[in-house]
Amino acid sequence: MASSSNIRGAEIKIIEPVMARIPEGWFAMGCASGRDDEKPVHRVWVDAFELAIYQVTNAEYGCFLAATSTAGPKHFRDAHFDDPKMPVVAVAWDEAARYCEWLSAATRKLYRLPTEAEWERAARGGVEGLLYPWGDRLPEMVPDYAKRWKLGPEPVGLYAPNAYGLYNLGDNVHEWCADWYDDGYYARSPERNPRGPVSGNRRASRGGSWRHHIKVTRTAARSSIPPELQYADYGFRVARSLSA
């Protein structure tokens, strides 16, 4: 939804994300047959929150760049990555966090990156135990799998959403999460609203990548990189709390 706002006397363009409400509840986080960092499977409570139905696009991020007089990330003008409806890529973790801060100030709503637990809760769509957002069918069975993601990500929302109305969960680009990453965190994670360790060297991310041999990632699969890195298959989507 496009709108404008006045910050310190300057009129700026904003494209507000379309958000979906993710209900509060318990779910089984992790995967017993997955990698070691997905174990143990453990029950987690997540408060209700909102999550953007799309990954942040070039059009949305372009409003932030114009408003803050910031240069675009690498690939922002690259023909394989510059479609306005494609997810913005090559954004470091701090840059994604600054976008959330800017959007919050511009809209007077509190946007942020989702936690790993929130992301997995949303990706599961309220159904327990499935490997992927759509079920247990292998990634190669999703529509047009062999034709997609040849030279970069695709515009968001081209195919069906999950049960919560969220698109591209598990594919297109990796999505930054708020948490620091720790491969042993699940063994000591709190039951309610876990937010990851207090410090670390790598930031957590979720979802698949157009650049990988297997383009779609399992719902429980975890990934991470140092927060300063800017990769062509890393983007993000925003979350919003429903309570203080």
C-alpha cells in the first residue's frame, strides 16, 4: 500500500507492507530428522504477531533509499535483480534493521525483523510436523520448479501462499531473522517467545535460495552468516508485534 508521510518537514513516499496476522499458540519447533542444529524438537509458545506476506521488494526498499539518501545495495541496478517486485538482495543485517527503524518512524507502527521461532511458526501455517510450507512433497514437485530461479530471484507472490497467506516461505531468498545464531540453542531455548542468544558472531536466517542446487528449504532448516555480509541471495521480510 503506497502512502506518503511528513518527517521533519519533508514529504516521503512509503510502500507499507501487507501484513498477515499469525495467531498465538504452541508448536513443535525443529526437526528430528534434520541437521543437528534443528534438534531437539521442542514445544514453543509464540505470541500473536503480524508478518509481511511478501519479502521486502526493490520498490519498497527504494522508498527507504530515497528518503534516507542512501546508496542502493550491490545488484540494485543489475538486470537480473532490479525488477521492482523482486525481493531486495545483498542487504546486510544492520541495513535490514535500519529499514525496519525507518519504516517504523515513517508509519508510526513498530516494524522489526521476525525471530526464528516466529518465522517457523508462520511458515508451518498452523499444521504440525510437515517438512515444507506446502506439506511433505519434495521441492522438485512444486509448480514449474525446473524453470524457476535461473539467474536470480523471481518477483514475489507468483505462486500460491501457505495457510496463513504468506508467499515465498522457503524459497526465493534467505530471510534475515532478529536472532543471533547458536547451533546448540534449542537445548536451552525458553518455552515462550525465544529470541535467541544475547550475542554471537552470526545472525540467523531462514528460507531457501535461488542460488542453491536445492532451491526450496525445509521449514525447520536453519542458516546463518556474519551480519555484515551482503549476499545476492539474502533478503528479508518484516514483522510487527501486536502488544507492547
